Amino acid sequence: MSYVDGYVLPVPRDKLGQYQRIARKAAKVWKEHGALGYLEAVADDVKPGKHTSFPQAVKLKPGEVVVFAYVLFRSRAHRDRVNAKAMADPRLAGMNAQNVPFDGKRMFWGGFKPFVNV
């Protein structure tokens, strides 16, 4: 079995390079601490919907783009161990709401148990 942490967040288009550098560092940290996979993707075919959508979920503003990310683990217990190590890693210590290139208040995330995996 496996477990997935998923994230969705708005990033200003002109700060995508800065965000990508942070994401690469985070990916390295998570993988070194045992994550099985790490992916960050920028919206390419994401339109506002009538009732809900990725842009609406993050209250996307002009000049921003949606980023979708996930981290793959063996299990929820494995995720909890890896996340604890990653969050305590000194390479991520300086990251906080004041120095990341996105509005963390409009980011959302959660843990998921796969039920179809082919």
C-alpha cells in the first residue's frame, strides 16, 4: 500500500523560478529522508469552473498560476516519520510564511490513502 500528501497553491508567475528553487530543495530533503516520490507541476490546462476549480480553490489572482504537488510514501506511518525528519531538517529551517514566494494562506493540502492504483 502507499500514502500520498497532496498540495495545491497559487504562485505569482514572476516568482516561479524562485519557487522552483525552493521546491527542488524540498524534493531533495524529502527524498533523502525516505519519500518514494516527489512531484511539483504548474497548471497548463486549468480553467475556472462554474462551481469550483483549482483557480477558485486558491482564489487565484491575476499574474498567478496554480501549482499542484504530491509526495509519495509507503504508508501513513512512513509519511509521519519522513515528514517529521524533513520538517526538522536544517535546510528547511529558514522557510516560513514571510520568505516564501506564495501566499500560504491560500494553499491547501492533505493526506490521501490510494484506493485505485494500477
